[in-house]
Amino acid sequence: MADEKSPLPAPIPARQTLLDRQALERVLARAAELQGASALPESSDLISESQLLDIGNEVGLNPATINQALAEERTRVNVPEERGLVAQIAGASFATATRTVPGTPRDVLATIDAWMLRDECLQVQRRFADRITWEPQRGLFGKLRRTVNVRGRGYYLMDARQVSATVLPVDATRVVVRLDADIHASRARRVGIGGFLAAMGAAASGILGLGLIVAHVPLFIAAGSAVLPFAGGTLAAYKVARTHRGVLSSVQLALEQILDRLEHGEFETTGGLFGVISSRARLPRR
């Protein structure tokens, strides 16, 4: 009959597709985006932490892991990615390490502070509720500690212009710790020395080449001889700039070792002779 309606097509059964980890992360991220969009005005792209916890609960995520991820996000610092020639040769100018460790924010931050002052030859630069920044000790006592170095420590963090620690709670018994070290000045110094060596090599090449030409040496011989100082200066500049990678590696290792000690409760309670002297020196005068 003309007025009969065609039957609706049967629904297509869902495909039982297996998802790898990357696909799972994308799906969850998109689900969170859609959930947030439905709960908020269209003009807003923000989502509250309580809404995020609700989303995680709906997709079966443990609230403890969400809280840890939130704490890690709060400690995150936007560091521009370095892609220039200097970064490719010398390495990054910023070292960072993050980990979740047992303890409370106050106790963990106090432990890190004591370690930096006693064992890393640093001094407090700024102090906040959940963050402390340090700088190298510049006085005579700091130089004496590093020169004598009774305990054989590397004091690698003294190569940093600034070291900072941010501690935020995950739950009642765990915190997220982020340690950062700014070694831009160290890299700039080494790159500057390398640039000076390269410039000296180029100048020597020019002077040598001009002298050989004035002495009526064949052009190809003069050109070949003039290349040698330039090549030597360039190679020396490259090697000097590359030494920053060793500094970066040492600073990164020092940050990771601090987190290792925090995680396993291996911080020392005494700092030897120099630790006692430095702690006495920091006591307020009466």
C-alpha cells in the first residue's frame, strides 16, 4: 500500500574492538572533553576538579590516581621546548624531576630545605607556603666547603642559578614533589667561550690567508692553509659547548637522587663537621 511506512533498519551491533593504551587515553580524554562540555556553558572551556572526579568515576578511574594526576598538573611548569642550534649542541638549560613520595607537604618541604642548605651548599632565595627556591652560597664559607669537600660531594646543584622545590598533597600520606634547576647561565658561559674560540679561529684564518697571499703563495695553498685555524677553532668551540651536556646530566642526576632519598626515606640526619658548623651559622643571633 502507498501509505505504508518502510520498516526501520535493525541497529548495527557494536563491534568488539580491542583498544591499545594510546587509543584508550585518547578515548578517555575525548570523553572527559565531551562530559565537561555538556556540564558547562558553551562559552567556557574550563572544568572543575569535582567534575573531573565525577568523569573519572564514570569511566572507572580510581579517585586516588586522579588526585595524583591533579597534583602533578598543579606542579607542572610550562618550559618552552628548545629547538635551536645551541640547544642541539649544548643541551637544555633547564633540568626537572617529579615524583610522588610518602609524607606531608610541610615535612617533605622541610626535609628538602634542610638537605639543600646542609648538603648541596645552597641558601634560601625565596620561601612560599608550598614552594622554596634556593641559590648557590656565594660567600667565603660556601667556597670553602666546595674547595675542601671533606665528604667528596659533587655539589652539582651549585652550577644552577636557581633551584626550586614545589610540594603539593595527593592525599593524607602522599605528596607530589617537583624539583627544578635553572642552568641557563652555565650553558651561556660555555657557549660564549666556544663562540670566542670560533671567532679567534676565524680571525687567525683570515690573517694567515692574507699573509700567504701577500707572500705570493699559490692561492690554493693559501686557502688550504687558512682553513686549518678556522676548522680548529670551530672544533674547539663545539667541544666546549658540548661540556654543558655533562653539567646537565650531573644536575639531573642530583635532582633524581634527592627524590630517591625522599621515596625510600634515606635522608641523613647529620651532615658531618661542616653540616654542624653551617647549621650553627644559620641560627638566629640573640
